Amino acid sequence: MVVGDISTGTDVLVIGGGPGGYVAAIRAAQRGLDTTLVEKDDYGGVCLNRGCVPSKALITGADLAHEASHAEEMGIHADPAVDMAQMVDWKDGIVDRLTGGVEKLCKANGVNLVKGTATFKDENSVRVAHGGEGQGSESIEFDSCVVATGSRTIQIPNFDYADDPVIGSKEALDMDSIPERLVVVGAGYIGMELSTVFAKLGTDVTVVEMLDDVLPTYEDDISTVVKRRAKDLGVDFQFGEGASEWRESSDGGITVVTETEDGEESTYPADKVLVAVGRSPVTDTLGLDAIGLEPNERGFLETDDYARTEIDHIFAVGDVAGEPMLAHKAFKEGIVAAEVIAGEPAALDYQAVPAAVFTDPEIATVGMTEAEAEEAGFTPVVGQMPFNASGRAMTTGHTEGFCRLVADEDSGFILGGQIVGPEASELIAEVALAVEMGATLEDVAATIHTHPTLAEVVQEAAENAEGQAIHTLNR
């Protein structure tokens, strides 16, 4: 359909249909505001289409295949064959259902959906260029705007995603066959999740990292557990090396060349090289010059406690508004932005934002670490429960890791928690609730937890911090 250059108006314009954007649009519409959502690609953003959901689907598939072939101790003997193309089709089916659901939810809530790329004309209007030849453009005037344009994969020199053997996380999730050899550049959360997936599927994985350890944003005793497990799965780590180039090799594969800070070169054979060095916010498509809004030195749009930029009626949420780049943080920011626009007393509070890494074992954290608590002026008390003392963990065959709670010694208020172990991403919800509601160690310790469950580790960690643990030695 040729739209032409028409002009329309809306109360709230949302740019970007990812977790921050579609949630903001739905909540704004629920508050009775005429709301328009502009999305240039697929609804659901990176999270649903190329990130959280598809990666967890493949992690589940890889876990199942690996566990089935490594369950002799339980009396199970199997040699599963993995059809990667079918697994990707299954993953795509999940993505399609979720993204289609987002579109239906937006429409059901009365959100006007517009396909195209929005560029600011001035502080109260955008030009939306519709994709494809002859699709034209339109101008949309707005009273308030929510920028939710997300982030994109960072590219490094000499590793162009247009070159077939070079892949990012998106391409890694769409491969219809399992590579025999894979070099992963970067040992952050994306690199560690995907290196684990492919190691479990039988790929010979080498991780190249310029730093001296994996997952640098996590405490050493947490990252050590994950690194040890990855090594057990066969992942080879090369620290202190940065990828400098790749070359075609005579065996039909490639050679990835790395360099140390001293210029020492090493080479690693591969069939694919996965670049996973992080993500950068997308602001270059917005035409910010037209409204005098500049990203900070890290590329993010700075916002206040109400998700407002320095222009009062223009908000920013999700990855474009700063770290951490988490879908659930974007959800909350989208809701707050919409409610503030609607005149409600909403505000952001980041004291209890959980984070999870779906490695093997999983990592999940919320609130403060012990060091952060000390830095904030608290006298922290710490309680810890290892999974190898959990009856339920033993019955799952996954006993690596621990649950740790950090609390204020004087008041007993729980300030944070760190879990590395089975189902950490689920278990952290209890700790997040405790931090959010100002629960004490006594509150958690006195809560009767179902036995036998993994959740008992949270209760035991609270009891351990109080010197009252029954199933572990008190600290």
C-alpha cells in the first residue's frame, strides 16, 4: 500500500517495539492516551527475536541433548542425534508465537501500529519512512514521546558480519547445522552462554578473551564455577588475547588470528567465528540533532528517575537508556514512562533489579554484593549455602555452586544475593522480593520452604547468616 506523505497526530509516540517500547505503549493506551507505536522491524525487539527467548530455547535443547547422553549414573544410556535445523525451526516457532502475541496485545489495547523508521523533525514531530520502494512516509505529531530503540551487536575491526564465517549472536541462533569448530570472541555473558550451547552440541569451542577471566562483572568465586564447568564441557579458553583478523585456510575452514598486548600472535582453526563483545545503544537513526539531544560518552540517552531525558516530554527506556541492558529493566522503565506521561506518581527504583546469565550453571544476582554493601556504608553479614548440601540438587544431578545472601548486620535487612547453580534464574526471584520489600534474614529464615526443593538454599543461606543453619556448618 502506498501511504504517501500524510500527517497524523497522537498523544504518545513510542519509537521501538521491544520490551521497553511495547510495554510503554500498552500501558499508555491502558491509561486512555491515544498511543502510536513505530517499529521498523519485528515486534518484540532483540529480546524476543534475536536474544533472550531464542537463545534460551537453544540452551534448553542443548541441555536436553547433553544430559540425555551423560546420564549413565542414573541408569540412562542414550546417544541422541541432534537435528539442528529442526531445533532452529522449533525455536522460530516459539519466537513467532511470542512476537505475534505482542502485536495482538498492542492492537487489543488500542495501540496504533506503524511500520517504519522514525526520525525527529522537531521536539513534537517525527517523520516515519516506511520500508520498501514506493511505501512513502508520514509525519506524526506527538505530545509525548518514548524512545525505545534498543541496542545492536558491536562489530570489531576485520570481522564483518557480512562475511559468511563471521557471525554474531543472531546468526549463531539461526545456524541450521552444528559447526565442528567454533572460535568465540569474548567471554562475557553472551559468549559464555553460546560457547556452552555449542560445546554441549559437540562443537570444538575456543573462547578468546582479552581480559584474564570470564564474566568480569561478577565476583571471582561465581565466575570460577562457570569457567570450571565450561572447561569440563571441553571449552578451551585463551585469555589475554584479542582477535585481530581471520583468514581462509586450506582445509575449507578459517584461521582466527589473535594478538596479545605485546603483539604476540596466535592462530586457531575454526569453521565459524562468533563475535560476542557486547552491544551498543541505537541512537544514530533518530535524528537527535533536530531536537538538540545528545547521547553521553557511552552512547546512552541520560534519563532521570522518571525516565525523562533532558527534554521534559521525551522519555528514553530500555537499552538506549543505559546499563544494565535487561529486558525486565526495560519493562519497568516503559511502565514508569507511560504512567508519568499519564500524570501518575510513578518513579524508577533500581535497588532490586535481578540479572541472570544462562550458563551452566546459571548465575543470578540482585542488589548489593558484600563489597558493594561495605562501600555503601553498611556492615554486611553474609550467609551461604552450597548446592552440594541440597537434597533436591543431588536428585537433579546438578550440585555445583552456591546461594549467598548479603544483609545489614545491624538491622538484618537483606541487601542483595548472588546465586550460581541450578535454576538460579528462577530462585533469584525470592531474593529480589526480599530486597524490594525490605525483608530481613529472620523473615526468610522463618518462612517455611517446601522440601525437597532448590528454594531451600535461600532459606538455609539466611539461617547461615544468622548462625542458625541446620544443614550446613555455620560461618
